[in-house]
Amino acid sequence: MQRRRRRCSNPKDDAKCYIDTGGDKAGLDVQYINAIKGRGIFTSIPFQTGDFLIEYRGELISQQECETRLERYPVRLKGFMFEFHFDGKLWCVDAAKEHESLGRLVNDNHRNPTAKMKRLSVQGKPHLCLFAERDISPGEEITYNYGDSDWPWRCKGLDEVMPLETCGATSPNENIEEMVTNSDCTESYTKTTGQVFSPLSRAEKHCLRIATVSSLDRCASCVGPVSSSKWLGYECKECSTVWHQSCFRNIQDDNLHYLPKPSENSFRDELQSIQSDSEKDQISDECMSGGEYIPDSQGDDDYSDASIPLMPSQSKAGRIQFETLTDVGKNDPSDTSLPVLPSTSEDWPPLDMAIDATTSGPSISNKDSYKKKAKAELPKHLTLSTKNYCFVCREPQSKISRHFRTHKTHAEIIHAFSLPEHSKERKILIEKMRNKGNFKHNTEVLKSGTGKLKVKRKPKAEAPAGKFIHCMHCKGLYIRKDLWRHVRRCPCKPETKEEEKPARTKVLGLASAQESVFSQQISSGVWKLLNAMRQDDVASVVRNDFSIIQFAQSLYNKHGQDPTKHEYIRQKLREVGRLLLCLQTEFSVYNLEEAVKPANFQRVVQAVKKVSGFDDKHHTYSTPSLALKLGHTLLKINDIIHCRALMAEDDELIKSTKMFEKLYTSKSSEFVSHGALNTLSGAKYNKPSTLPFTEDVQILHRHLDKSAESAICNLKEEATPQNYAELAKVALAQVIVFNRRRTGEVSKMHLKHFNERDNAELHQDVVKGLSKTEQRLCNYFSRVEITGKRGRKVAVLLSPSMLDALSLLVSKRAECGVCSTNVFLFARPKCMSCYRGQDCLRLHSSKCGAKHPEHIRSTHLRKHVATLSQVLNLKNNELDQVADFLGHDIRVHQDFYRLPVPTTQLAKISKLLLSMEKGQLSSIQGKSLDEIEIEDEISFSDAEDVNSDSDDDETAATECGTSEPVTAASTSVITEQDIDNLAETLSSTVSETAPPYEGKDHEKARKTIKKAWAKNEVAAVMRHFKLYIAKGHLATKSECQHCKLVEGKVLDERTVQNIRDFVRNRGIARKRQSQ
């Protein structure tokens, strides 16, 4: 007895080892067999079931290259092309070139193969490997099944082994005579030996009947292997020749007719006998299906029903031939094929399917698929629940579970019927296979636009196909509005936690994403982003246009790491989706790749105008910003299509995208942009002022302080999500109002940034340049750096009360149900988002009792600071510091770093913010940041006078070209009229000559003697700074010194600071006149 070889390692690991080395396994020999087969691979050592044997090596090529080579290769080389699916694409291994690898020499054996082809993925690259199907003894040949196609060598074997014999004369009592022609070998085939196999030309008469065939009988057509159980087939009454149902369908003859319907009792008896035998042996080696049998050559790791099984390209001709025969049978009423199992209905055999297929009409081509959308409607006279479609043979069946027994060689069916009868797992698998066949049928109906849909539950009224959608788990077809109910109890869905059940909108999004034709080509992050989109016609258009999907992928690559930008991405996609929907419905342009063709430019322009609400009478837009955004988006999508065309080497599309870009660049301003910009600018004229009143802001501050104290007490007493939310909203509003920061920036502040706030002590050299008040302010406030607009680093100042409230929020996060993975400081309980700053500010501004709560918004508060900074007597570097704190950029080419930025924000900007919070604007008019005193704002230990520090070269810094300092108002509220008067004074071109600044003891600016600018002085300055004034730029000190030196005596009476103020004031006046 042969001793078994001990298995040393896992077969997959063994295969990967030989894949890496590129060699063949020991124990395999090449031997010559005969002139027909040629060479083969034989074993010299024993192998166990599942052992790795050999790799099918060759050149890995794409589908396009495979088709090119198939047209170029002779017949004898096409047998070495092996096609398979991997990662959603069709690939091919070309082993036509002779090399040392033995895998290309393994022969075919469809009866009793010794090996099985499987796919392995090594380092992201697919490899085809043969594994032992059974125990192999030394001296046996390694073979595997090429597929159930009409191979010429199989036809030769049929002719030699079992030639058909002519039956005797038929009896006149027989009702019908059948003509059966052996057409398995329909095409001649020439091997390298030069032998030609011709098809059989004889035709014999047979009288057929349905019979239960013994497990030892062989089919006369395919000479299949011995079956392990009885099977139902056709038998000739005269010569006892038997055929498979599937084999008999392939026998075509115009003289064949249908047999009369057998009695129900006889058929029932035969069926029961087959079922009883099948329960004993579930697996049958006979191929009973009408479809082409393809061996299970998928990898062991996963099995996908939707993917095409692994197969060599030798079966390509067989597939084409089989599909042609199937199409003829469906459209020809005289087709001789009989159903695998007879129906129990009154009309047997069922001719209605052949008639339906004949009258259904041809399918719509791919070219017209955009123009003819699927409009399949439910027929009035069809009972939808009576017929299901087999996923193997695609035929309608009344008893689908019974029909599955005719496809016992299919892996899924084998597994399902191997489970205990009436078990839950078996019922679920059968239901899944039933839905799988119906899903394939419905997909073809929706694609062609003709046919009848098979739904799980018939609706009460007729409904279009667009009202139905497939379940993403079981593939059943349900009404869109009822899908979420089914998903809750779908037996095929994965197990999830109770709180993770998706809502209605998300269910529709997931199901729609599964049906998209591009679901395999885009990352999962994009599909998760699209699932949250509102499920309507716009979302459907977005998911089914490849260019929009690529645009979504491009946006996701840029902003996908920030979850807060996902809504922005969805907004951009819906904008372009609305445009494409308009193009489809109004202008017959069905995809963006077609839209960017130069011939469709005018249609695109008209669609942009229609979507943006263009008024032909007044030449205005209802949403002008949308028209501008669509223009930028179209150019980006055109670039994406252009890059795709470059990679595909599509010269026509490359030329088209270049011409469209040139057209849009040249004509977009004429057709779209100019009118949209005019509409935007016209809306700004005579716009009422929306600046908040200082009194309202002061009322809001007091209200927030009281609310914060109450919320802190409530959260300390009881840590509930409600108390947590109350304190979070108050603290968020406080930080926004005090810092005049954008609401989105503060809302998205990360917990990490708060915990890593700047607590370092001030540098000693820096402290020397600060007053005592400023030094104490640095110790009073805490500074947190966050991400601002365009990724700019901006600062947030926190008072001790704010810091206490935020620290309490952080300590109570876990108790109040905030997720540990939520990165935001103002996080919402039980979710991954944060509170919205604009909502919190709107809530408290309406509760505080302000006169104009609608003006207390973050944007208005920021404008408030900018306006007051203009009327205040601030130096240029101080204005730049204020702008930098607010996140603006006044002068990109020039920055002032007199003090470190963190110290400046803590020591100087905080004084301005505190003064505005208390409404003491009148007391700080005409002062610089260094001169502002706020001793009463913070309780300091000593009451020293606070004096500002200034540099020697800035002696005239308090003179900004303004008129005499404004007298402080009797009240603490500055009115809009006061601001307008001060602004008018700023715009004048009057300069002032001031005595030098006499040190720290002077707290107020002295009165100055004004002198008007002469014409020659104005002309001298304009020669040097005309461009600066036109653009609103400021002049530097060195530039003003150069101007004074060049002009000589003309500017002798003017200082460098006078020239700088003149340039600044003229620029402000020019800017106001242009507005």
C-alpha cells in the first residue's frame, strides 16, 4: 500500500512560496501522450487532496490586449489564453509563448479531473494555481475541467466512444416522431497533426419520453460521467438512448415537435423518486442546467455571486455559440427546447415565455442607453408572485426550489441542499438564491427598458420602475418607501447593534450605491459620503455619472480627512447634479463627458442660466453665485476628463476637452460671469447698515455671564446630557462674542488644542517691552491656537471664567455620553459632530433682550471691530495686529513683527476686546493700543498708572492724518452717526504737523496746527505713490524717505509720517468713492 506523504505546510503558503521563487514543484514530469493530446503532466510522488500542484504561468495582460491577441493568434495558440476576474476587472494570462513552466501543459478532463484551478492574490497581483481535487497517486496525469463547452477533442471522444445508432422504424401508433441530430460537433477543428474532424451528417429518428434515468446511464450527447444519483432526462422508446435536458436543448432540428403532456400522476411519481434519491446523495456529477457549466475556480478566501467565474478563454467560442442558441430559442416559437421540469399549469410545455420573448422587442444598445432610460412598468395582467427566475439558467420557474435540483453541480445549490431540511439556514439560502435570479432578471429589464419586473410584494396600484429599489442585502425588489421596514428584518443583513440601525434616508443611500455602475471604481469613503445625501433625482444623477463620481473622488482626496468638509463636498456635487439633470431633461445631453464637447457649449450655457434662475427680461440672476460656482466646477470636471483621456490615449476626447476649455475661458464672461457679477454688485447698493449696537453687545455679555453661572451649577449638581448641552452652548457663544471669531472656527476647536494651550511663562526680554498692565493681562488670559480660514493659524483668548467652564465640560464628557472618539471640544453627546456656533449665538441673542438681536452675528461683530479700528487712532502695525488676530490679511507683502505674535495678542488686543465688552468705546477714541488703559477691568493688587511703550522711530505714530481728537461722549455708547462723522474726517486729505512725542508722562495727544497740502506737494507725492493709492496699499517708511529726498525743497515742510498718512488717506477715499 502506498504510504501517504505527510503535509508539511499550508497549501496556500506552499503555493505562495513557489510563486515567489518562480519554480515548479518536484514530483511532476512531462510525458508525451498521443497526437491529439500531445504532452501532459504526470506525478511521480503522491499528493493529498488540497495540495498545491502547479501554477499556470504566463504574461498577465488586460482585457483589451487579450481581445487584440485573440484576433491575431492562430487557433492552436488561443487555447493558452486564460481569462479571469480580479478586483472588478477582467484579466488574462497568456501562456502561448513556450517557456519552462509546466502549468501550460496541463490537459483538460471534464469527467474526472484530478485538480482544480483557483486564484491567489500575492502582493496585490493575481496568480492562477492548481490544487489537488482528490488524492493523486504516482503515475496519474494532472488534469482539470476547462468548462462545459463543445471542445473539439471532446467531440472526437464522443464519435469514437459512443457513435449514435439508427433506431428502428417508428410505430404508426406513436403520436409524434422526433428528429435528433448530433450537432455537438458543429465546427471542424484542425490540430497540429493535420487531422480534420467533420460534423456528423446522419440524422436518426427517436421517439422521446421523460424518464427517470439510472445513475449508471450516460448522456448520448456529452457522454457525461457516472452520476451518484438518479436524474431526470429524455429517453428514446425504441433504442433507450438518454440525454440530459441541457444537452437536448442544444440539438436543433426544424422537424422536432413537442410531445403531449404526460399524466400528472406519472410525473409526480417520477419526481418523488428523484427527490427521495437526491436526499441521500445531494451532489450530482451530471450537468442538468440549460446554461453553460463553468468550474468553480474562485479563490478560497471569498466567493462572489456577482463576479464571473474563472475560465480559460478557450471557452469564449463556446460561450458565444451558447448565447446565440439561447437567443434563437427565446425568439423562435418553433424552438425545440423543452423545460427542464414540466409545469403543472394547463399549457404544457409553457409556450408563453417564447411568445413573450418574441414580442418583447430588441434590447436597447449601450449607445442609446442614456437616451432611453428604463421605463419598465408593471403590466396590468401579470401576477408578479407566480414566477421566479433561476440565477443559473435565467428561466422563469413556478417552483424555483424544486428547479434548483436540476443544477446540483453549482456550489451554492450544493451547499444549500446539504443543510437539514426545513432548517432556518436552508430557507435563508434558498430565498437568497431566489432573489439572486430575480435580481439578474430585473437588472436586464431595467437596462433594456422592456420586460416585466419581478417584485417581492405586488403594489396596490401601477407604479413606474423608478419607484422600486433592490435591498442591498438580499437583492429583493421593494417599493422605495417600504425598503427601510424590510431592512430591519432582512434575514441576510449582517448583525449590528440596536443603536446602529440606519435611518430611512441612509437605507436608501446604501441601496442606491449598490445599484450604481461605478460602485467598484470609487473608494468606500466617497460612497459613505454619498449615502448621507438626500435621496432624490439629483442624487441618482450624481451616482450614475462617472465624471461626477471622479469629481467627488477628487474633492474627497483634498478634504476627506476633515469630516466637517463632507457637507461642502455634497453641496458641490448637488450643484453639478442639478446642472446635469437640467441638461438631461431640457437639452438631451445625458452625461458630462458629452456636455464638454464644443458642439454642446451653448446648451451648457443655457442650462447654467436655467439652474441659476436667469431672467431674460432684466438680465439678472436669482442666484448669481451659483452661476459662478458652476463655471468653476465645469472647468474642474473638464480637467478631470482631459486627464482621463490622456491616460486612455483618446485623441478625440483630448481635442474636445481642450476646445471646450478655450471656449469657456473666452465666452463665459460674456454669457454668464458678467451678468452674475453685476447682479451681485447691484445687491450691495443702498444696503442698510447691520452693525450691532454696543449696548446690545453689552446686554448679550451680561446675559451670557448669568447663563454660564447657572449652567455650571446645574452641571456640577447633576451630570446629564441636557445640562452639558446648556453649558456647551453658553461657553461657545461666549468665546465667539468675546474673540469676534468666526463661528465655524470656534465650533470646530479640537479638544487636543484646548489641552495643549499655551501655558508657558513670558520671555524676560519680551516682558521688558510691556507695561505692567500688559504683563498682568498676559497672566490673566489663556491663549489657544486653532485652525482658521484657509488653514491659517489663529488664536482664541480665554478669560478665567471661560477656562473654568470649558474645563468642567471636558471633565464631564464621559458622564454625559460624549464619545471618546469625538475630537471636538464642543462635542455633542452620543454622536461625532459638534454644536454649531451660529445656532448658539442666535439662540442667546434672541433671549438676552437686545433691541436688534438679528444684528448680533459673528460676521456683523467682526465688521464692528474692523469699523472701530478705522475710527480709532491706531498705528499701522497695530491695525495689522488686529487684522491678523481676526484672521484677515491686509498687506501680504509687509508684516510687522515688533513683538512676538502670541504676546501681542495677549497683551494688546485683549485690552481692546475688554473695552468693547464693557462698552467704553468713547474713552478709547483717538488712542493707540499702547495708550488704552483698563485698570478697572481686572482686580490688580497695586494701582499703578499704566503707560504705553513706543519706539523712538514712531514719535508721530498717533497722527494718522485725522482731524483733532474727538471729544469723549458723555455716555458709553457710540452711535452710528458718530462713526460716520469720524469716517468722513478720516477721508480728508488734511495732514497735521505735530510736535515730537515727549515720553511716557504724556497720556494724550497734543493739539496740532493743520496745514493744507499745496498742489505741487500733492503732485510730487502722486508721482511716486499713484499706484499705491489706486490699489489701496500703504507706503513704507523707507519709500517715503526716498520720495522726500528725490523731491527736495517741494516736500521740505512735510515729514515722512505726513507722506505716509497722505498716501493712506487718499487710498481710503478712493476706495469709498469706488463703492
